[in-house]
Amino acid sequence: MDTRIKSDDVFGGAEIKFPVKFDLKLFVNGTMPEQEAIAALKTLCGTLAVPAGTAAVRPSQGGKYYCLTIPVTVASKDIFDRLFAAARDLPGVKMVL
């Protein structure tokens, strides 16, 4: 059975019921210091009225990148889409999961 997912359907056709809680992950290069990235992400969450927990940072083995993880609760599909789009636009962000 084929389990591939089209890039525009990240949930594989599954229906998401909002509000939804999950760990938002940003992969960031070293151009933005960790504390600045955390502050920018918390500001973004506040702007979108997305409750966010305590952020955690895990550096890559080589130290060129780090993964910023923050638990969030998103109330709607619109807010979900806006959060991901705005997070991708933060300086140094290479990927958002």
C-alpha cells in the first residue's frame, strides 16, 4: 500500500479537530541567537493568541543549527496556517514542523 503524502496534504487526508495541541519545531541556522529566536517565537504566538509553553533548544552535532521546540495549542485551521507561515519567515528558520 502506498503511504506517500502529497506535500500540500501534510496530514494525509486526516481530519484535524481544533483546538489542537502539538510541539511546534523550528530548525534554525546560527544567524539568530537562541534566546532571540525564543523571544521572536513567543511574540509571534502572543500576536496570534496561541498559548505556548516553555521552549526547549537542542543544538545540532556540528553546532551550525539548532532545533527550537515549543508546545502550542492552536484554535483553528486559519491560525494554524498563519502560525506556520509566520514561523517560516523568522530570520534563520530553515524548516518548520
